[in-house]
Amino acid sequence: MLEVYISENKFKNKKKPFVFRSRNLQTFTQEDIIDAIAEAGTTFTKADAAGMFKVFEQVFKRFIERGDAVKLFMGTFRASASGTAETNSETFKPVIPKDPRTPKKDHNISLSFEPNESYSEQLRNISFRRLGFVKLSRPAITSISSAMINSDTPLIPGDYINISGRFLKFDFEDNSQGVFFKETDGTKSYKASNFTKATRVSITVQIPPELEPGTYTVKIRTQTESAFSQQIITVL
């Protein structure tokens, strides 16, 4: 069930004093979907569904990794490039240099998703529960992983990471808010400046290129007073 609530809008450039937000009461994994297919009353067994997903994953990765877009009923997936350049003739280099003395760039290739407009339009008619007014909640990080197509890729300065959780959205114009990387065994703290996505449940952000290898506490600070969430990562 989708729960919809209204809360105070604390962004500096707000157009209205209140905003509607939502939360999902349940998350289904790939294993849950496999079970649901097996129980759907068709001739597909759980083994059939699991095998289909395995083949689907292989085909999906093959198309994406050769630069093709994959269009499904819910939308289109594609590898997308991002980054900045000093001149219009600069070469795009998303691969991290092997020599640590080589300056790192913010060039990156990550997986992006474009929702299908007609399917998104159908969502206007789904059932939801109205909760009324809810005070802004504290942010909560649930996971951090590489934004590369292979999410198990080691984390390296200059790479992008996906941060998942709840109530993660912050005000970019407020310097006290944002994503911070703090040394766990030191005093240095770095604020992230390059983002490709920033929503209430997901943030894709670049690990500051100037980070040295080590262990860092990733902290997200939002508009709620003194509210933050943190998780430890290791940067190679």
C-alpha cells in the first residue's frame, strides 16, 4: 500500500508552504517475484521462473554493456555518461587510472532509468492511504553501493555511488546540508559536489576525487534540524 502524507516545505526557494510525500509499506525482492510467478496459477514452476530471471539478467547485461537501451513495459534502461570538462576537446575517460599520481576525473558511466509515460500515467489511479500531516522524518541510509553496472565494483575516489534509504532529499543551496565523507581515523571531512540523482529515497553521488584510500563515514544531513544518517564505506 502507498501511504501519502503532507509535511512542511522547508526548502528556501519553496513555492508553497506544504508538500505531499509518500512511502511504501513493503518492498518485494527478485526472490519474492519468482515465488509470485510460481504461485500465479500458470504452468511456470519456481525453477522455471528462477531460470528465466537468470537468462534475463544475462541478456539485459549484454545489451546494456554494449551501449544499447533496453525498453520494457515500465520504462527504458540505458547506460548513460556524466561528468565535466575543461574544454570542448577533452577526452571522456570514465576508467579510473591505474597510476595513483594521475589526476582523477569525474567522468562516469552509470545505469539510468526513464519511466514509461503511459505506464506512469496509469499510476494516478492506484489505491493509496492518506495519513494527513506528518512532521519531517530523520534521514535513514539503508545501503551504499557502486553506481557502476556491476554494483559489486570496489569503491574508488572519483567513482559514483548509489545511496538508498528514506527521507534523503536535502537543500543544495544550504551549505550545512548534503552528503559528507569523513575519515573514520582522522579529522578530514569532504563534502560531495557532483550528483546525477537526488531524491527522497535514492542519491547518486560522486566520491570526491581527492579522497585518499581508507575508511570513511558517509553522512547525509537534511533540512530537519540536526538530522543526519551515516554509514561506513571503504575506499580503495
